[in-house]
Amino acid sequence: MTNKSTLYIVQGAVIAALYAVLTVGQNWLLPGTASAAVQFRVAEALTVLAFFTPAAIPGLTLGCVIANISSVTAGLGFYDMIFGSLASLLAALTMYLLRNVRIKNLPVFGVLMPAIFNGLIVGFEIAFFFGDTGFALPFFLYSGGCVALGELVVLVVLGLPLTVLIEKSGLKHMFVTE
């Protein structure tokens, strides 16, 4: 195994662990704030690491799986392990692909990806599995909008400043890039 592949595995594992610990800790300290339909999952700020390393893609996905396993009792449980983790995977992958698309040197389109994927996928999950009469479009739009709004707030308030901090401090050179 090369140093680069070892670094990739270590970075992915550290990102997964950070994501899981932040989410589980947040749910423990402030129940529901990281697992309810309207949530502000602080760990989602870590999705910006996908701008700096492809190791963030499996790291964020695995971290989400672990975090969602811990919140099985919060309502969505098994479904969220699948659908929430799929949303995280697709968001991280598209963020990595959009890492160089910038507006005023900020990855604005990239930070929209978690809001879009989680809003659509988790919004569908909530509407389909928890709607009173099965899937209903108004409930999907409401649920998806709440999820997307929470994602967007976290990424704008925490994610973009974290991106700027990583870039301006030179920390981006710590990450494996290909």
C-alpha cells in the first residue's frame, strides 16, 4: 500500500469518525436537533471537506451511516440509514465534482448539493414512510423544504467559513487530492 492510499484511508476514517461523533453528541446534548425533520446537523459542515479530498466521499457516507444507526430510536431508523446515507453519498460526490466551480472564489454551487440531495431524498423518505395517507406532494414539499433549509443554514453559517478557513490557513495541503 502506498503512502497516498494509506492517507486516503486514514482521512476517510477520521472524517467518518468526526461526522458520527458530532452527530451523536449533538443528539445527546440537544435531542432531535440532528435527527428530526427540521434539523441543523452541525456535522454537515464537514461536507465541505469533499472540496479538498475524495476521501471525504466514503468518509462522510460512512459517518452518516454510523450516525443514523445511533438514531434508530429517533423515528426514521432503518430507512434513514439507507436513504440519508445515499443522500450524503450523492452530495459528497457532486461536491467533489463541483469543487472548482466558484463564484467570487466560493464554492457556492457545491454547498447547495447537500441541501438539494437531502431535501429531495430525505424529504421523500419522510413523506413516503411517515405520511398519514402514503405519499402526498404537499407533505413531501414541506418535509423536503425543512430538511433542505436546515442543510443550507448549516452549510452557509458553518460550511463556507470552514472552507475559507481551510483555504486561507493552508490546511488544504494536508489533504490527499487524487
